[in-house]
Amino acid sequence: MDWIKRFWTKPEEEVVDELSVPKVIDVMKDDTDPEEVTIENAYKTRWIWYHTILAIEIFMTNLLLLAILVVLAVKL
């Protein structure tokens, strides 16, 4: 009857120490208030706009290259 106790009893609760609990990392901690005008905010805003415009230009270039490929494929 020992096997019944082993399989049908509630397991003992584990003791949780602080080392086994995962740390919560706040990834938005370094974000700043957009209403506050600082050099860092201006840099972040310019960085975002620069990369957005760059991504649009790369997309347009890819469309142009695809159009050239289609034209060459049709003529050959």
C-alpha cells in the first residue's frame, strides 16, 4: 500500500528562495518623456526618423530592382 501513498498524496510544497525566482527586467526604464526637450530626446527622435526614411528608400530601391528584373525577363 506504500505505492498508493506515493501516487495519490499531494506533493509537499517546494520552498521558493529568492535565487530561483526570475528577475523582472524593465526594458522601458531608460525611455524618456517625449514632452521633455533634451539632447537625448532629439537624438532618439532623429534616429527614428532617419531609419524610417532609410527603410522606405530601401523598399523603393527593391521595387525598382524588381521592375528591372521583370523587364529583362520579358525581353529575353
